[in-house]
Amino acid sequence: MESQSYSIANNKFKAVFELTKFRLSSTVVFSSCFGYSLASNQTDWLKMILFAIGAFLVTASANIINQIKEIELDKLMTRTLNRPLPNARISITEAILLSFVFGISGLMIIVFGFNVKAGLLALASLMLYGFIYTPLKRVGPVAVAVGALPGAFPPMIGWVASSGSFGLEPGILFAIQFFWQFPHFWAIAWVLDEDYKKAGFKLLPSKGGQDLNSAIQITIYTLFLLPLCWVPYYLGMTGINSAVVAMICGIFFTAQTLHLMRERSKKAATRLMFGSFLYLPIVQIAYLMDKI
């Protein structure tokens, strides 16, 4: 009996873990802590851990809202049909409760542990992702532009939580991550196009889907990263070494989009997708190391 109770509790914990999209949430937290650290002259590790917990809870709440609203659509796609909600390992009522508790707890940590400005940004990010971006995924590629906003908020939220103020610095961190979102999202949409079509998602920028027009638009947004990567150096946020690293990463990133333009294949899109996964953390780590 005790063993059975342990098994049930363990399965429920695993389901909650999956519901938070832990790996995705962790990358958001990393980006948030990057902004927090970049704004700090001397990092208080205990406070940054507290901020990371708050950021994770808000992000997890947004991810759960996304899955609640898409439960019927997730049942249609191969990559999502085994998520906790579609296969009933967690009920909708439990998911709503978890989302509420996580969201409120995370926002309270950020507001009372840091400042109201950062809390309002975190709330805006949660609302945009959960209630605006999510339903727009079936409307068209405008969803990517909307989704890029909460996707780019984390480093700005971190900066504001640490410094208590807005300015050009958090603005440029937002801009870099905002333009990165487009090749990142569209590479994923290209790779998963067939699965997405089952749920009626229309995310690629061209009506023709996996065509030259989509590839060109992916390249255009990637090109914005080349001049933007120098701005932190000119603002005195970091040194020139990280700007050079970011420029080199941007050139390789752009080369991958040009390869997609030539090939227009799932294989080329997969390479671009993994390239996008590498670009952002490498650039952010370079900025932090240069500051240190």
C-alpha cells in the first residue's frame, strides 16, 4: 500500500515537472539572470537565486496556461499528445490551480523581493504569452511577432529587477532577444510544419510555408543581430571582446539562414534551429564574462 502511494505521488510529481516545461523554463530563467547579473556591480547570489525562483514560477505558470488552452490541439500533434493534460495524468482543474499558485507566488517574489516595475513586466509577459500569443498561433505568423515580445522580456525583467530602472541598456537586451526570436521560432515551425498543420497552426511567414519567401524573411531578421550585437559595447555595458564573439556568432547564424535559402529543406532548418539554441546562450555568456 505504501509502495503504491509512493508510485502515485512520484507519477504526479513527474507530470507536474513536465507541465512546467522545465527545460524551456530554465532557459528563460537563465536569460533573466543574465540581465540581472549584467545590471549588478556586485552580484548578491542569494538575491539572484530568489529572483530565479520567482522568474521560474511565472514562466511555469505561463507554460501551463498555454497547455490548458491547447489541450485539444495537443491531442492532434505527435510531439505533444503525451503531455500531462492530453493523456490525463493531470486534470484541467489541477493545472489551473498550479498555474494560479505558481503565477501569484512568482509575481509576489519579484514585486516584494525586488520592485514593482519588474513585477509588472513579468505580469505583462505572462499575459501576452498565455492569453494573446497562444490563440494567435492558429491565426497566422502575426503570432510569432506577438510571441517574440514575452520571449524577449526575460533579460529586461532581470535588469529592471536588479537596477530598479529602465533605460537604453535593458532596451538593447530586449531588442537582441526580440530579433533572435524570429529565426528561432520560424526554424522550429519549419521543422515541425507537418505536425503543426494537424493543429491548424500557421506560423511560417509566407503563405507558401516552406518556401524561398519564408527563408528570405528568416534571413532578414537574423541580419538585425549583426549591428545590434555591438550596441552593449558602445553603451559601456560590456567590452569589445564580447562584441567580437557576438559578431562571429551572428555571422555563423546568418550563414545558416543563407544555407536554408539555398536548400529549403528540413535538414537545413534543423541545423538553423540548433544554431539558434546555441547563439543566445553563447552571446549572453560572452557579455557576462567580458563584464567580469
